[in-house]
Amino acid sequence: MKATFLILVSILFLTSCQSFLDVKPKESISDAVTITDKTSAETAVRGVYSALASGNYYGTNFQAIGYLSGDNVEWTGSQSIVQEFINHKVNADNGMISGVWIAIYQTINRANNVLAKVNDVADPALTTALKNQYLGEAYFVRALAYFDLARVWGGVPLITKPTVTPADNRGIARSSTAETYAQVLKDLDAAESLLPATTDRYRATQKTVWALKARYYLYQKDWVKAEEYASKLIGDATNYSLIKPYRTFFADTPGVRRNPFSRFSTTVPLKSTPIAGSGSRKLTVVRVSGHPIRLWSRYSTMPAWVETGAYSSPKTTKIAGTATSTTATLAQTLRTCFALPNNT
Amino acid sequence: MKNYVHMHGNYWKAWMLPLLLSVSSGHAAIPAKEVRSYWRATEGPIKGQVLDETGKGIPGVNIQIKGTIQGVSTNANGEFEISQAPDRARLVVSFIGYKTQEVSVGNQTRLTIQLVPDQNQLSEVVVVGYGTQERKNLIGSITKIDPSDTKNIPTGSFDAQLQGKIPGVQISSNTGVPGEAVNIRVRGATSINADNDPLYVVDGVFINNNSLQSVSTGGKATSPIADINPSDIESIEILKDAEATALYGSRGANGVILITTKRGNFEQKPKVSLNASTGWSKAARLWDLTTGPEHAQLVNEWWINTGKDTPSLNRTVANRPFRPVSEGGRGLPEEQQTYDRLGELFRTARLQNYDLSLAGGTTNTKYYIGGSYTQQEAIIKPINFERASFKINLDQKVNDKVQVGVSNILSRTFRNQARAGDGPQGGLLQAALHTPTYLSPYENGVLVGRAGFDNLTLLLNNYDVHSISLRYIGNVYGEAEIVPGLKFRTSFGLDYNGYDESEYWNNLLIAGSPSGLATSSQTQFSSVLNEQTLAYRKTLGNKHTFGLLVGNTLQSDVLKRTYAEGRGFANNNFTQISSASTTAASQNWSKSTLASFFAKADYNFAGRYLINASIRADGSSRFGNERKWGYFPAVGAAWRIKQEEFLKDVTVLSDLKLRASYGITGNQNGIGNFAAQGLWTGGASYQGSPGIAPQQLGNPDLQWEKTRQLNVGLDLAFFNGRLSAEFNVYNKYTTNGLLQLTLPATTGFSTYWSNAAEISNKGFELGIQSVNLQTSQLKWTTSLNLARNVNTIEKLETPLRYGSRDLILQQQGHPLYSFWVYRQLSVDPQTGNVVYEDVNKDGKITTDDRQILGSIWPKLFGGLTNNLTYGSFDLNVFFSFSYGNKIYNHNKFFGEGGGARDAARIIFASNLARWQKPGDITDVPRPDGVNVNNYRDGGSRWLEDGSFLRLRSLTLGYTLPKTWSKKVGLDNLRLYAVGTNLWLLTKYTGLDPESSASSDQNQQGIDLGTPPQPVGLQLGLNVTL
């Protein structure tokens, strides 16, 4: 009896409940210890780029909401969420719109984390040059994000501090369009001063900042400055030239540098490219010579020629044919921003 | 009242006599030796009286001479007379509420027989939290189920079999695929983002009931409960109110299902039981579809109508799709063929089941060994469910005071799976409900491709998705009586589930385009449980009994998953990931722990007044540091009014008990293991290099969801328990509801876990049981249960939308799972367009005009069981019903596409009732564009009444007379036939009013791509030796 009680007592009390109940995840880390040394700073900056590439942002949907409105796109699925773009009658509660909005602010929050924390890292391996590069990249991505927000929504709430608790960044009012663009320029200026003037196909450099500045000034109708910054890139002929033919811009053909779509998202085959959403809202764009671009969803049908090999020699001609289509401008933005190389 | 009983006694006899005579030839032919030996040498009359326990005569008692059909019943004074009785006759004396006695007449001519009350029902032992109790002493609301009635219903899992059996417990099968997750709600639903499933406890082990499935089967999930062989279960207790569930504290808010598996008995001869059955099942009804010509006609109409609406489309009669081939069309409508794909998909499915067990015991040991194999094909190819299981329960007395034992369930469940739900790729019903006019599977003898959805023939020939669940549920315990009345018990339990899934989609299938896709997912779940209890029970004098219980449990759950996929195979002969050109893999790990302490005290005064109080403290690793512990108290009291002096003499009333309980229970299931913590993920890679990023916001204040519940119950029994009823009313109110609260997206996060919702459930439950007839030959019993639950979201800041196309809205003031639709008022006879209700009167139909029109909650639901045994025959007829619930017929939404979805979907025949010309009165509008008003997502036209009355099962059995079975060396032999879902009464125009495409709790009641529950027939035999 005594022994039994001893067993009971030991089981009850020797197990320290506090440590028993303290379980830490292995797939994730606590947000209390994030950007603390060179490695974590470096990976956090990659995290910012990864947000830029997410499915709801440059991965697919942000572009899709632009070109779905084009007159060369047909939607035969049953979900009204896509049809709203085709009909030029987008409801406020459209899920793709909110998805893009969320993804852009997620990108901004990641950039804000880098901007808030990298300066305080005491790791000697994180040199000032590296710190400047990381901060500059974060400023650039935040500038691009606010630039995109301003172009789609006009003025938006300007969030420049990271969200760490549910109470943070609440109740921030919408800024005017001018204020939003001012934030873009401020971030671009900061990025320009921090980034090196190197050439990088995957990450922002001073040259990338120039490309976006050229675009920014076009939107501000400041033709002089737009020309000034565009000329800086056009003049760099060793690194940048126009790709020909135009369609290779979208292709993922061996021998041709990947297009910016695939740079941000995953590698996609030419003949059927998932362009929007995931899971139940997946869209597929099919581009075949002689046919208009068509979008396919789970409830629409691919005609026989798509599936039976009639596409064996696809000739993509264009993805957006009209001046009003924002896809074209987006493509140009990206080409300019990311300074696509020539085919060699 | 006495007269009443008496009259009925005679009435029954008179009524049944012809029946008795007509079927009695078998029994007349039992001149077996042992019976003959009792026969008297001289025959003559016997007189006698039957008395109750107080010495009063009982009228209407049935007296029968054993081995014959001869019988009489007693008069008002309990007296009887048998004019001719053989020598050494034995009389069988039976009366409801009393134990049946056999009396040897011998040489007597006058007998006095005193019957002993059969307290069977009241003294029935009911398993409660951490112990057992006699039914008469119950305070809480607990339903005990003997699963033997339902275990042959071919659903795979025992919980699906219980539909309609338990008052207040709503069980919806969702699909006709065996072994799939069911929707089970004990007294409504208490949460939006945390689980609403009850806690399952098997022999003291808290088992996992969340599917480990990771492959997509169109929103469906497998049921981990299907790993348990229903035949191994001895009894199922469902704990419903706070008093009953409080000892499970944090887990009890959604009810508790206690499963006790079969064990042997001490001093029992080895008993071998065999149950074997085989059967068939098929769909009772399928959709009514258009033929090819009808389809083509509607498509042409749609074409022309859209052309009229939007001239820029250039759609005219001249270029309609179904115009002569010579004009470049697909041929005239009447030239079209009709391909029947449903016939290719649906089949008559085979079922088989074998259970073999051995039970027995010696003075100090008792054992139960069981093995079983079951196979159930689904009614659609290629889905198949197989389970092989093995069971050993062993108990050993070490000495007078100490006993140890083990319980073990080991099972292997194999499933051929397929997407029988939502989704484009590999969706079976989507592929089968394809355009009827084209895409024959073959063109010039060669299989051709698919359009939108997979080609059904290719899909069926190449489906390769399967899973193997290896499950162990076991428990080892030791218990010791330290001093008389004081028992200590300790136990260790383990629930282990290895779940192995693999898929191969070859390049003929959409999911496998262009060169094959293989996936493999290995999931391991283990739950380790340690538990100690110390119980003390003491009776003082003969009136005071009290008990005390203290205990603790420690539980640790770990979930691990390794996933790999490969794309790009050389050809379809290579199916393993190692042969793929590109591969990807991932690994997941997650853990939660729970520490609990509990105590309970009960007091019973003279079997008349019962009170108890309990408290449980639970600490969960899932909550914020300062919020880990939750405290869950409960109190209950019962008054057995029948035991009071003033009711002693009211003999018609055999029991009357009033019960009341109040308590608080908790819920934490279904939220992430790390929901309270702020986290960064390492998965934000860029250009192939690792990246980190914020993943979720922490909420250090995250805490237990709590449900307080008041229950008042009344137990009544009449005529010695011949008619009994249990009535409960309850009021449940959930606060601190776990909810993923929406954040302004500008914060960079969209939600965080919070305690923000409040939900109430109020309702009543009624269970009635009666023995309608009882003679020694015939017994007819009926049990009826019905219940109503009113569910309301009491607090929810922002309405939440769920389901495909936001068909479900959770909104404050409305029930959970409410359908959010556009109300169709009519089809304008002039234009053929649908007129929707313009709720906000702005002249436009927008999302603001959607409204809640009903929910999945029935107004009343329950079941009715009739059991009839007559001699060697037994008949069980079981109906379940649900009244007042709604279901969204999403299949019909797609099937009434009005021609717009020509390329991908068949059109239902109901679309033929469309408006065609001015003056037509119909509710089906003219065919026109997709998602414009007429065929809008969420139109109320497809929201239907899901009420039903279903003949869930009908079992007819025949037990061979013992003398016959003895001859072949068997103790018992019973042959039976079970019919399942033989009859269905419903207004629902889909296949099955219980269908639900998703197993997501917030997306119930949307019927899409789901096979119906089949009609089944099984033939089987039970043998014991």
C-alpha cells in the first residue's frame, strides 16, 4: 500500500507540469528570435522576395486581375469570381482582389521586419555593406509594393512598422494617392543610396531601383526624370537589351533566360500555365497559335486540340494585345524593373 | 389500472393464439429425451396463483407448459387453472418486469408461485467517466447502446451505424463510400473553428478521430473510427450533459462516446463465436439526365438566347453549335448520340464480413480473442474498403486484491480511394456527368482524351490511389484494493496510427499531365496516455452511501508526416518516385500535451436522493503561458420520487426520477498545436535558397473554449418497466469560442486565433421504450427517440462565409451552417428570366441581396426501432428520420446549366422544364449565359428540403432450435438477412438527402459529386460453440 502511494505521488508530482506543457514547434521558430545574426538576416530578406513571388502577388493573381479584363480572354467556368473581371464589374468582396491586397501587405510586413531589425543585429559577420544591401532590398520591395497598391487602389494605409502583436498597426487611416506615391519615392531613394550598382537577375540592385524609378516617374508624368532613369539602363548595353522575338519573354524555353513570371513563381510549361489561384480556383491559360488566349478552370473544358497534341508546335504570339490591358504594362514594368537580359 | 393490464393480458393471448398455432409445428416435434423425462405419469388439472414480491396476486401473468403451445394467463387475483397438464410438466411463468421462472409441477396440483422483480433495466450497469454505475443511480444524461442491432449496417465505422439510435445525437453519413468520416453532433455544435466532434474513449484510451488523410479525395476524409471492428464492441455509452462529461473536462463539451470492448468472464467455458456474412449493395436511384438530342437542343437554345442578349457575341441560329455537319456544326440535335457514363461508373458492390472470437475464463483469468476481416466495395468503381483486425483482451487476478489486464486492438485498413466529391481532377462523378453527345471513350478503337474533367473510362482504368492505416489501440492497467472500498488503478494507453498513402496519376489523366505524378505520404500519429485513479466507496448504515474519486491523466500526442512527390516519368510503367525526373519532399512534426487532475464526490441517501460534484483541471500546451489551465466543475442531483412513501403504492408507476445537472466543459480540439504562439516559418525560400518569414501572430491570451450546460431530466417507467421514457431538456452556452479572428490585412496577417465567438444550443430529447407484447413465444418491443436542437450563433463580430461559392454563412443571430442564397421568386412568364428578391430594394441583384434561408439543422430528428421475436425468428426494423433540415443540391446547379456548360457537363432532365415562350409558367428560366442572373451561384432554386424517413435496416433472423444445433455440435446457430436503406421517403430531388461534399465541419449540407448511401442486402450466419 505504501509502495502504491509512493508511485502515485511520484507520478503526480515528479512530472513537472510546466515543462510537460511547454511544447515548441520544430517547423517554425518563435517570433521572439527571428533576425538575430547574418544568416537570419539573409534568410529574412529572401523571405521578402518570396512574398513578392507568392501566388496572389506576382506569382499569378496580381497579374491575372489585370489581363482578365482584356478583350482577348474568355471565361467559361462557373465561378462568378473570375467572370466579374471579364464583365468589368468587380464586386468589393471579390476574393481575388482581397487575395492580392492581403499578399501585398504581407510582402510589406516582411520588408518592415527586415527594416526594423537588421540594423540592430550585432553579428560581426553582418558587415555594414551587407546590412546596407539587405536594407536597400527591403526598401525596394516595399517601394514596389506601395507602387502596385497605388496603381490599383490609389491611396492606401501606409504601414512602415512590423506587426508583432494583434494590436499593432491597427486603426491606421488611408493616405492619399499623393502620400502613397511619396512613400514609394522615399523608399526608392533610400534603396538607391543603399544598394550597389551591380547587375543581378534575381535581386534588387541600384539598377533595378533605376528601372522602377523610370516607371514611377512615368506615372508621375515627369517625363524628364523618367527618361533620365530609363536612359541609365538603356545605356548599359552590355547587360541589357530588348529580347526578340517578343514571345520569348513569356517562354520558358531552354537557352532563353526565364521570364519574370517564372522567376517569381515556379517553372511552368508553355502550353498550359496555371495563372491564378490554387486549389478550387485554379485557372489555366492556354495559348495556341491562331486562337485567342483562353482561360480554363475546373469547370470549363479544354477543346480536343489542346489535349490531343495539336499544340505540338505552339507559337505564342502575344499575351495582351491592347493598349488598355494592364498586362502589357505590367510585363513592361517587370521587364524594366528586372532588366531582362538578351538571349545570348 | 389493474384491470387495464389484465384485459390486455387476455387480449394479447387471444390475438396471438392463431399465430402461435400456425407456427408451432416445429416445437410440437421436440419430443427430445430430456423434455420427455419431465412428463407426468398421470395427467390432470393444475391450479395455482402467481404473487408479486409483496404477496399480492398478479393478473395477466403468462403461464405456459414448457415444450408445448398450451398456455393460460392469470385472472384478476393472479389465479390460473390448467385443465390438462401432462405429468412432470414444467411451467414457464413470465410477466413483464419480473424474472421468468420455470416451475416443476411434480405431483402437485396446486401451486403458489412468487415472482421476483426483474430490476434488469434499472440495475443495468452503465459505464460512466472513470467507473461504472447502476442506471437507477444515474444523475447525468447517458445513453447506452448495444451495438449488436446495428453492427451489420455496412458503413465501415460504428459511429455511422448509430444514426437514429441515440436521442439528441445527430449523425449524418455524408456519403455512400464506406469508412468515410461522418458528421456527428451531440446536442448541436459549439464551435466554429475548434472541433465539434465528441471525444472517443476506447477502453479508457482517448483515441484520435481526426482523419490522417493527406491526399485529396474531393473534400472527403477517411474515418479513423473505421479502424475499429464494430463486432469487438460490447457496449457504447454516449455521455451528453455536463454531469456526465465533466470528468472529461476539457474534452467534454461535445459529448463523450465511451466504447467498451468485449472481454471474457471468470469461470466461463471457452466460447467460440463465428459471424460470417456476404452481401451486395447498389444505388437506389440515379440522376435523371437529358439524352444527347435533348442536350443539343438546350445548348442551341442557350446559344441563340445569349446571342440575342449580347449581339456582339455573334451567336445566331445560323452558327448554332448543333447544326448540320455540312454547315460546319456538330450535327443536328436529333443526330446526336447519348453516352451512358453512369452505368459505367456505378456497380453492384460486394460486401463480405467474417468475425471469429474466443471468450472464456478460469478462476483467475479471463480472456477474449477476436479476429475479423471485412471488405466493402463502394457502389462506384474503384473504391474499396478492407479491414483486417485482431483483438486480445486479458484480465488476470494476481490475488484477492490485485488485478492486471490488457486491452489490444490491432487493425489494418486498406482503401482503394478515389475522388468522390468536389474537384476537377480525377473527380469520378464529374467525369461521369460529362457531356452526353461526345467523347465516347473510344475513337477508331483508340481511347481518347478528356475535356475539362477526366475521361471516365481512362479514369477508371488508371485510378491508383490507396491508403493503408495501421492502427493499434491498447491499454495496460493494474488495480488494487488497498483497503476494502478503496481502489487504486493505474493505466498506460497508446493510440498509434501509421497512415501510408500513395497516388500515381499517369499521363492519361489530368492530374498526371504531362508525364505522370506520384506521391507518397507517411503519417504517424501517436498518443500516449497515463492515468491514475483512487476511488473510495463506503456505505454507512443502510442509508448513506458515498464515494470519492481522485485522479490524474497525462497525455502527449505527436503527429509526424513525411511527404514526397515525383513528376516526370519515362513512361507509365514507372510508378515510383525514385524514377521521376523532378522530386519534392516535405516533413512535418507537431506535438501537444495535456495534464489533468480530477476529483468527484457522490452521495446517495437511501437510493432516494443522489447528489454529486466534480471538478477537473486541465493544462494544455496549446494555450498561452498564463492561460494553459482551465477548471471545469459540475454538480448534479437526482430525486428518485418513486422511492418516496407516497408513491410506494402506485404500482402502475414503477419508476420516477427527476434529475438536474449544471457544469462547465471545455474544448481545445481542432486548433493548431501552436495556435497561441507567434511563429516564423522557414519555408519562404527564394531562388532555391532558404528564407524565413512571419507565419502567424501569437496570442498569449488564447484560452479554453468553455461550454456551460444545464440539463433537467425526467425518467419514467410504468407497468414494471414495460413502458419507460426518458426526457431531457438542456441549455448549452459556449463562451470564449475559439475563432480565427480576422485582422485588417494591412497588418500583414489575415487572421489570428482568439476567443471571440459565443454559441448556444438548446433542445430536448425524448426516448421511449416499450414492451408491446410478451409471451414465452413472442416478444415485441419498440423504442422511439426524437430530439430537437436549436443552434444559434450568439456572438460573432463579422459574418464568415464557407463552402463552395460562399453557400454557407455563419452570422450572429442565425444557426451555424446557414445557407446564404438569392431567393428566387418566380420566372417571369414574359421574359423567361428569373426574378430574385431584391432585399435592399436598390433595383439590382448583388451579394447584398443574398439571405439566409434555412440551415442544415433539422427541426426534429430521431429513430424508431421495432424488435419482434417469435419462437426462433427475430425481426428488427429500424427507421431513422430527420425533419426540417435543408440541403443545397449543388449537383443540380451544375446539371441545370442551361446549356452554358455544354463542353464539360451533362444537363439534368429537370432543365427541360425551362421557359420557352411568353406565357410559360415554370420555375426553370430560359437558358442563357453562365452566372448571369438566371443560373446564378447560390440561387434558392437548388436549396431543397432535406427531410427524410429512411428504413435504415431490416434484419430477419432464424435461430435453429437448440436440439438441432446441438446435434451438429453447435451451441447456437442463427441465420440472418439484413437489408440496409431499403426505403427512403424524401422530397429531395438529389440522390441522398444526407450527402455532403466536404468533411469540413463548416461546409456541411452541400451535395456535390457524392455517391448516395446504397441499398444493401446481406446474408449471414452466427455460430457459437
